[in-house]
Amino acid sequence: MAAAVTRRINASLHVEATGNGAADGESRRDSAAAHSPAAKRINDAKDSDDVWVAVQEGAMPGDSSRALLFRTMKVKGSILHPYRFVILLRLIAVIAFFIWRIRHRNHDGVWLWFMSMVGDVWFGFSWVLNQLPKLNPIKRVPDITAIRDQYESSTSGESKLPGIDVFVTTVDPVDEPILYTVNSILSIIATDYPAEKYACYLSDDGGTLVHYEAMFEVANFAKLWVPFCRKHCIEPRAPENYFGVKRQPYMGSMQEEFMSDHRRVRREYEEFKVRIDSLFNTIYQRSEAYNRKNTKEDGVKATWMADGTQWPGTWIEQADNHRKGQHAGIVKVILNHPSYKPQLGPPASIDNPFDFSNVDMRLPMLVYLSREKRPGYNHQKKAGAMNVMLRVSALLSNAPFLINFDCDHYINNSQAFRAAMCFMLDPRDGQNTAFVQFPQRFDDVDPTDRYANHNRVFFDGTMLSLNGLQGPSYLGTGTMFRRAALYGMEPPRWRADTIKVISKAKEFGESTLFINSMIDGANQERSITPLFLEESVNNELSTLMTCAYEDGTPWGRDVGWVYNIATEDVVTGFRMHRQGWRSIYCSIEPAAFRGTAPINLTERLLQILRWSGGSLEMFFSHSNAFLAGPRMQPLQRIAYLNMSTYPIVTIFILAYNLFPVMWLISEQFYIQRPFGSYILYLIIIIAMIHVIGMFEVKWANITLLDWCRNEQFYMIGATGVYPTAVLYMVLKLITGKGIHFRLTSKQTEACSNDKFADLYVVRWVPLLIPTIAVLIVNVAAVGVAIGKAATWGLFTEQAQHAVLGMVFNVWILVLLYPFALGIMGQWGKKPAILFILLLMSISTVAIMYVTFRAIYPSDWSEIATSLGKQK
């Protein structure tokens, strides 16, 4: 989140880029953190924040000796009260507008008046749903120093922090480039959290050998990368992103050794990338060699592992039981659970140029898994993979907390895990917190953020607003969960003191080991207890990954991630809020996590289509906000209702954008009379919503460009994507068939030296047609309006009405400007060309109108009528 939103007001708060070094390195790390750029920003911001003020904390429940682990901030009254007042004024204005329209009903076009009235009422209803949850934005700031003091000893090095299981999901090493995945894993392995306290799981839903062998390469390179990060307080700890920054401030205290270490590690990383890139070819050549020695009569060519055995997952040349949708389950422990005592590295020598004698060399547990796939089963995509990881991790590490990442996201701030723990372990209401949601931040977005990929209005505005209610919704990645909440257990405030699982054992499947692990997994003070992989345990793991394990159980509805809805993330968070859990929005600086976003117009629209389609699926399911019980707060219910219905309003927006077609062919069509007063009302109402937006820009600390891009892309989505989602939902309700949304292709730079080459690639799909139609109609409408002014005279009533209508058309064109650039492809690099084309098109239409009016002075509709009579 932007700096003013995430400024810490606690003078003792430090964001330290440190690792799990030896005890004698503590003072060095503390000194580095205290003078780090992040800490300097925090301290400098303490007295300069003119938006947020601290909330007076109430009496401490229970043990008052426990320190508070986060601070709560609210918007200053000088901003919040005028903000609420303008919202009230706009509500009054909207009501007055409806009353005026009813009193001035059109009698010569009742059908058009009625349609527009229904649309306006829905606009007002949708705006109320969107605005009510924003009345009390709240920011919560973690106190890293407090959690260190309370849970970690600076003398003995002992840590009482609870365990964390980290889940990373991937499907295809091409659509989701494997370099993203390995950097995500490396950043996790190197993060600043006790190595014995967390484990990392990679779920490969494609079952490819490339991902498996890449994890071995990661494990080998991590033996150098992780100590280097800990020694020199490296940020961020994803090597591709770290080495990609030209100038990086040094945050450690060993400057004299840093340059040589940096140079050697970078060289090793370049060699590591070469090995990763060559894995496809290495595996193929190896398999070809083995297949020549082990030829089969049926001609089937297996894919072979480095140890000379056949890969149980998907083969290069797919065969029965070795396809993407048909293969056995796989669990491989790449790195075993480390010891509980620090293991210092060797000093520098002739054979080893790195001095790691004061650096902890331990690496956390790393596990590769790929669930079983069988024909005839709905594997439920990402949600199904997450539920398998939830069960498998319960046997291998069973941490009470877990974090999930998409494979293209990496840890950008090594203190992120501790920051989330501040909320989970806080003595006030931490035990009732189901999840902590971090904002999504993205790299490699074009400088102007043409398609609103940063989405700052949502992440820095809407999420802070929900933070003042029951909490933000779950956004699919960068989220820390409480394992008990994912199991469907009720929060402590709504349940008995003891958790009873055995009586409901059948709800969780037939695995006794898994069911027995659940009570331990719900203990928030529990660390990780490694399990020896005996034959019985391996058999149990295989059972947990089978397709049939969930048959006849509530998995996918009341337990784990929710199934059968495209936006499984929002629905899963909704289920937890419905049970009475709360959630927290945590934004720290530097950003906790960063990832990639699709900068291609078509890919971005397809991504929005999946989100909006999933939202409508949520409304027409058991997860409808109306069906939530009394444990959900009223405004939280309204927020979810808005999330699940927002695409519907765009049907009316699309209709309004196409209305100019009617006055292109006739002078008589008016939505409302008197037309001038109608336009004046609209200008006032629209201006007021922009004034409200300026207040949100202020307290969310976003830029005007962020706000403008949000407005523009909403209109782009409203004219094509959202109506398409509504159409899909109607077809689903009629036919009963679900909506298929493909995986969003990740941006790559492999085919071009231009970092933003994908921005100028046009991928034509039918989804673009409605917005192109709106663009053409409004360009023509502007031309006709100019033609009317030229024909009738600027000061005539007809010309004035035309000019007033043109204001609306120009506004639509401004909002669709990024879309117009996008469909121009490479020509979009020169916006001047677009303006020239628009001027030429508008001038052509205006000249054609003047010419036709000179030839046919009658109304065009009358001409059409007369032509019909002649026939």
C-alpha cells in the first residue's frame, strides 16, 4: 500500500531485513534494521501523517501482561466527517432526482423513460451497496519489535513462534514460467523466520518432472543463496528480482565483504538459471536415451528420472496413467526438517570464498507434491489442489498457520510472516482471526498502468474499508490462514472451550492419521513436529491425495477451499465470516509480497471475466450473502452482496452507452424531458461521486492516476466483460452447465527485448466486440452533435441539446481511451495517431450529417417512413 497508508506510528517498530543467524549476530542485525531504508521511512513518517490517527485502545482482556502486537488507526475526523457528509448529500440528491423524474414522466417515449428509470434505480442501489461499507476505514499496523520481544530470545536464540506451512500452486511450466516458480520458492526458503518453524509445499497440478527436478536445483542453490541473504540482510530475497534492481541500498554491516560475495552469488545464479532453462532439454534427452535401451513393443516412450526410474506423473509423450488428467499421486520431500539448533557455516578458505562462520545454514522443509488425477473426476482446479495440500501437510508438518501463494508471487519483505503473526497472536482478538490478507503488488506493469493492474482503489481503498467491519475478503494469494478455520471449525467466541473432531470424523474422510492430527493443528502455539515417513505414513499420504477421498464428505463446501465457483477465494473467505470469524488487512512497507500481472488487454479482460463470472456464481449459490447467518455483521453482508452482484448493473451501463444510436437516426428521442434539466441533474450527481472519490484518494493515499485508471477500466469492463459474465450466468441457470475459465497466461519477455512488448499485442476475441461497438457509436454521436450545431446554429434549442448530449459521449470516449490504444496494437505506442483518427472520424460524421440535412431537410425517421411507403 502507498506510504501514507502504511506508515507506522509506533516509534519502536522496525522492519528488519534479517535472517536466522547466530546469537552473536543479533546486534549487527538490529543495527542494520534500525538504519535500513524501510525503518527510516517508518520513523520519518511518524510525525508527518496527516490522514490517520491512533485509536485509543480499550481495556486488555485476560492476561494484561501480554503486549499488544499491532496498533489500530482511523481516518482523522477532519477528513472522515466531510466524507460521510458528502455521501449523505449525494444520497439525498439521488432521491430528489428520482422524484423529479417521476414527476416529469415522458409521455411520447414511455418505454424509453421506463427503461432508463429502472437503470437509474439500479445505479443508485448499486452505489449504496458499494458505499455503505466504506463509512469507517481502519488501518492496522503490526509491531514487529513487540512480537520479537515476546516470542524470541535475543540471548539464547530460542523462538516460541508458531509453525507455518507455506503453500505454492502451479499447473504448467510454460504458461506459468518455471523461473517465476523457483524464485517464489527461493524467496520463501530465505525469508526471515526460524527455519525449524516453517515448511514449504509446492503443488504441481500438471505432475511434470520439470517442476520436480527444478526443486532439487532450488535446494542446491539455496545452500548458497539463503546464507548470503542472512549475512547481508538482502531484500527482496527472490534472486531474479534482487539482481534485477540496478541500485539496491545495502542494509547489512559487512560492506567490505559484500561486493565480492555479491559478484560470486550473482555468477552462481546465472549458472542456476541456465540449468533451470535446460531442464526441458535435459529430461527429454535423458528419456530418449533410456527409451532406446528399454524399447517396448507398444512404442510407448516413458519419461525418466535422474535415478533411472520412470516418472510416475505426466510424461513428455503422454500415455495411459501418465497424462495431465490421469496420473498417480506423488509426494517427495526435497529438504528434510532441520534441527532445532542453529548450524553455523564454515569460514572462508581456499576452496570456499564465502565466510558464513556467523550465519545459520539451516534450510526449512521443502516438499513437492502432485495429487492423483483420474478421468471422470472434477478435480476442482486450484481449490482442489489446495485441499490436498491441506491434508498432506497435516501429516508432514501440521503447522497451525499457513500461507498460500500463486507461483508468480514472491516474498518482497522478509518480515511478512512476523507481520501476519502480530494479528494472529494478539491478545485482544487474535484467536478469532481466521486469516490475514496482504495487498497484491505487481512488478513489470507499464509505467502508466494502462489497464489498472495495480488496482490501488480496491487494495488501498475498499480493503481498508472492510478492515473496519468484519474484515477483508480473501483474495486468493498472499494470505495467512488459521488451519482450524480452514477445517470449518467455529471461532472460539462461538464454540465450547474444547474442540471435538472425533464425533464428526466422517466429515473429514477416512484417514485416521489425518483426523487425529486436527486437534494438534488447531493449537496456535504449536511448532512443527516432523513425521518419519514410514510405509504406513506413505500409504496414508497416498490415500489423502486420491480423487475419491472427498466423496461423500463436506470437503469443498464446509471444509477447506470451496468448490464449483470460479472465485473460490472470495467464497472461502465468505464461509469463514459467516461462521463468525474475522479477518485483518495488513499492508506493510516495503510490500510484503509482489507478483506479475497480465499487461495484455485480452488477457486482462479474460481475467476480469473469470472474477465477475465467479461473483455471479456466488450470488446464485449457497454462498449468497442473504443466506448468511446472524454471525455476519450487517455491513459485511452488504459488502458481500455488492461483490456478488456488481456485474448486473453494467447491463444498464451498456444500454446507456448505446442509446446514442437512437438520436443518430432521429431528432425526437429523449430519455427525459426537459432534457436540459435532466443533464444538469446528471452532472451534479456524477460530480458528487467524483468529490467522494477525491476524499477516498486522500485517505487511501492513492494517486489521481490510480483513480482515473480505475474509472477507465471499470467502463471498459462494463461495456464488454461484465455483460458477458451476466450472459454466461443466464446460460448456466438455464442449461445447468458451469462456466469454463482458462488459466490467465503470465507475461514473459522471452520473445522480445521490449519489457512491455505484450502491451502492444492484439489478441482478437469476441469479448472485444461490444466495447468496440460502444466506441464507434459514441464517436459517431459526437460527430452528429457537431453536425447539428453547425446545421441548426449554435444557440438553437436543438443544437444546445445536442451539445449537452455530446458531453456524455466525450466522457465515454475518455473512459475508453486505454481500450482504444490497446486495440491499435503497435500503433498504440503513439497516442497522437489515435487523436488524429478520432478527429478525422468525428469530422467525417459531422460533414456527412450536414450534407444529408442539406439534401433531406426532414427528420431522418420521416425519410425512412416515406421510403417504406414508396415500396
